[in-house]
Amino acid sequence: MAQEVRGVIAPGKNEPVRIETILVPDPGPGEAVVKVQACGVCHTDLHYKQGGINDDFPFLLGHEAAGVVESVGAGVTDVAPGDFVILNWRAVCGNCRACRRGRPWYCFATHNAEQKMTLASTGQELSPALGIGAFAEKTLVAAGQCTKVDPAASPAVAGLLGCGVMAGIGAAINTGNVGRGDSVAVIGCGGVGDAAIAGSRLAGAEKIIAVDIDDRKLAKAREIGATHAVNSKNSDAVEAIRELTGGFGADVVIEAVGRPETYQQAFYARDLAGTVVLVGVPTPEMKLELPLLDVFGRGGALKSSWYGDCLPDRDFPMLINLYLQGRLDLEAFVTETIQLDEVEKAFERMHAGDVLRSVVTL
Ligand code: APR
Ligand code: ZN
Ligand code: ZN
């Protein structure tokens, strides 16, 4: 029997979000229904609402979530009712070419629940944001989207690992392979960049240089672990990073903005043998022009980081344990907790740069 719950819907392009009653079916084979306890507000939710991702309205928004498994369908053995889980938007298949070559973070056959949640009033099918749809009291996902973690962690903190914070930490520890004693520069200190700073600190980086155009963001970045801060509105970011690294450039430069000028800064701010990690997502029309001699003349690596190249079942429990041991301050990322009916306002605050993360708690 489908259950009626409240959820936040984006009804059409650029229309304000609203709360509707939605129908959540019983879990089918390989599926789970999760009672959502917390869900962070992410830029991607805003992009869905603006029609920037696709036109499959109405969307059920929300995808940075943690909660408790309520019921599971046939064949589900990895999670059980009562488990505290973080949801991920990339349940890998285990069997495609990427998975079989030991690179599941490039899996191209990721899956979501097959059944659909619907609008109670019209029966319309809902498109859950990133296959999750967790601005709702309950949601239906593929069981592989649930990763069990220690329930001692607060849901608001745990949910953030489901997207932006994992993307940033993973950019540093998985993609960038930051190591003890490394110098790291992070360009763009929003939620993702700050998480890259936290990840670099965790990995033992010696110098962590935060770069942003907003002094408020730089102050927060220092709290999270940056050892140096550069306001690139007032000074040349590449020069400043070189100066702070003995003239060489950083071992790892992490770009967390997604713009041509910051991609360019990242390219030139690395040590000749350094690594550039691109985690900021550009738009289709953006281009970067580089002299080929500069491309040829610099060694190292240019890597993009997709969801922090994470493996949820490996990385979520580990990061939660580090948090519970007091070695990773995830609470610093929760600016405020809000109610379901405050998502629209949270988008405005996010847009104004006032918050790292607003988290809906239920
Ligand atoms: N130079 C340096 N910093 C900049 C610049 C610039 N030219 N332009 C913007 N910024 C800073 C902003 O001041 C802000 O602190 O980049 C930060 C971006 O942060 P958010 O908007 O909070 O975005 P966030 O959630 O951190 O995501 C950053 O990563 O995963 C991707 O899609 C995501 O592309 C986005 C990026
Ligand atoms: Zn997100
Ligand atoms: Zn696969």
C-alpha cells in the first residue's frame, strides 16, 4: 500500500517550490523506503527548479540526506529496517566495464528505484532529484543508494556527506591524493571548497591556501583548516599561491568554482609536477584557451573529480567515524537547520552566499 507523505515539489520551470502530498509505494525488489531525518539544500536542487538539468517536471527535490530504513523489498540484504543510512546518488552496478576494471567511480550503469513516487492530487509521476527526492518525510530509493553508518552521528551532519561535502573531501583525498606535507590551494571556498580544505587537513597537508573573492568565505575557510587566505579580487591568485609555496606552485590545486578564469588559475598555480583537481562544474558554453606550449611544458596531472570519486560504502562510514572521533569537523558545514516549508527561502540565502548549508530536519 502506497503511503501519503509531505514533500517539496518543483512544479515547473522557475516556479516557487511548494509542499504537496506525495504517494510513496512499498519497496519493490532491490528497493528501500527510507524515513528521512535530514536533507541539505544544494545548488543542484536549485538547478532542477530552474530547469537547468532537464525538463522532467514536477521534481521531488532534495538529495543530501540521511534517515532510517523503514522497509526493504525482495532480495535486499545489505540494509534492513531500522538501519541508519546516508543516501547516495550513484549506486554502482558492479558489472560494467568501469566497475570490472576496478574504477567503479566511473560506473556508467548506476541505478535508482524502478517504481515511481507520484503526486497524490493528480497521480502525476515525480522525478526525484538525483534519483533521491528527500525533501520528504519518506522516499523510495534503490537499496544500493543506502549506506549504513554509525547512528551516533546526527542526521543533519550525516546527510551532508551524501553530496557536496563528500565531493569536496573526495576531491582532496581520492582524486587529488593529497599527502602528508603537501601544499594545497583551494580556489572557491563554498561548501565544496571548504570540504576540500577539511579533506586536505585530514590527509596531513602542511600548507592549505584558501582563495576566494569574498572575505567572509575566507574567514570561514580558516576556521575549517586553511593556513593561508588569498582574496583574488585584490591580488593575483597565481602569484600569491606561488609566493606562498617558495615560487613553485602548490602540489595540489583544487578548483571548486567552475568558471574559465578559475580553471585557468588552477592550471597555472600548480607546481610543475603538481595535480589540478577540477570539482567546480562549468556550464556548456564555457571555454578555456591555453597555449599548447604551457600544456606541454607542465607535467603532473589534470583531473576532474566526479562526486569526489567516492565509493559510498567505503567512504561514508569512514568519514562518519572520523567525525565521531573528533577528527573531522562536519558540524562546521551546517549553517542552520530549517523546516520543509523553508526550502524556497533557503535557496535565496544560498544564492546570496549567506550559508554553507541549510539543512531540512524532519
Ligand atoms: N574566484 C574565486 N572564488 C570565487 C570566484 C572567483 N572568480 N567566483 C566565485 N567564487 C567563490 C564564491 O565566493 C563562493 O565562496 O566560490 C564559492 C562557490 O561556492 P558555492 O556557490 O557555495 O558553491 P559550492 O556548493 O561550494 O559548489 C562549488 O562545485 O560541485 C561543484 O556544482 C558545484 O560548481 C559548483 C562548485
Ligand atoms: Zn548536491
Ligand atoms: Zn558499473
